[in-house]
Amino acid sequence: MDRALYVAMTGAKQTLQAQAVNSHNLANASTVGFKAELAAQQAMNVEGGGLPSRVNTLLKGSGWDSTMGAVQQTGRDLDVALDQDRWLAVQAPDGSEAYTRGGELSLDVNGQLRTASGLAVLGDGGPVSIPQSSSLTLGSDGSISIVPLGQGAETTATVGRLRVVEARPEQLERGPDGLFRTKAGQALDAAPGKVMTTGAVETSNVNISEAMVNMIQLARAFEMQAKLMRAAEDNAQAASSLVRMG
């Protein structure tokens, strides 16, 4: 009974947390470049004093789904869909280098290239700033070309290159801000050749149908764990009544 109560109690708590992860995935089903978060539950013995029969249920992060989302054509010059295992370098709020696959880019009033969430996009020499121009083109290799303001197409010049790195899923970890960073001891190199498709974005890889089914399963699991806690309480009260009668 002691074991059942602990498993049900901690299981209910961890199921709520798993539901939060699943809900977060659902909320980002339309977020460009989003990668679904994975989570699984496992049994863990309670450390310290207490009966050896007490077992906790622990929600263990299983990483994230690295499969590519669908590539959606947008026709926007500043939209990019990164190739497999290619990541766009951005400047995180703390000033460090982080990585994303969100390719909805735009220019701010100061000519700085930013992501949809407002992060500065990095080039080979730091944050990318674009001189005033009459047109701006991103190449499939990450190159940035412009036609200077008031000039013709024959004056097209390359003014920089986006920093796109090559990284396998096991080299990266997701931070609480949703950005990816290198794991300790890992170093990422710039990706060579073609690294992206322009005029397109990668959609979220969240499977909405699967997430909805998972939400129902988690709700039923929580209900079952709550019933088990009530059953444990009823049995404990019945046992106490028998002891008093005796």
C-alpha cells in the first residue's frame, strides 16, 4: 500500500508536468522552426530515510525531436529554410552565441538583421548590419548581397555571410529560452556549400494529432493516479477501523 501511494502521488505530479510539456508543444505547432520537446517517466527509489518500498515517479527529459518540419514556400526574400543539421547562429539575450532553425528574418530600423523574436542574427564578424540598399538578397550559401541605394543591378555586391553551423542533435542542448547551445566540450564549424533554401521557412515538427492523443492519455493517467490515491486512503481508514475494533 505504501508503494502504491507513493507511485500514485508522485506519478500524478509528474503527469501534470508531462501535460505542461505536451501543451507547450501544441502551443508551438505553428511556430516556424520549432522542435517538439520529448519527455518520459521512470521509477526512482526514494533516497534517504523511510521504507524501502517507497518509489517516486520522475519525469525525465528525453531531449527533443530532431526531425525536420515541412518546408513551406513564402516568397519572402528574407525567409530561409535551413538544410538538415544546419543551424542559424543568433545572439542570445545574455550576449552568447545560440542557434535556431527559425528562418523568418527581417531588418530593423537600424538595418540590423533579426529573427522573428527580435534576436540579432550573427554573421562571420558578429551581428549582421546591412547598409542602405535598394534590394537585398540572401544566397543558398548564406551570402548577403545588396544593390546600393540609387544604383543599378550591375553594382550588386556581397556584404557579408550568415553564420550557419553544422551540428548533429547530440551536439546541442535546448535551453529554457527555447534556443539551442553546444554541449560542453563540443565545437561547431561553419557549414560549407548550400546551407539553406531562400524564400521558404521550415514549419514546426509538432504532430498535432499525436499531441492531442497524448493529451487525452495523460489526462486519463492523472485520473487513474488520483483514484489510486483515494483507494489507498480508503484502505488505510479501513485498516485503522479494524485495529480500533480489535
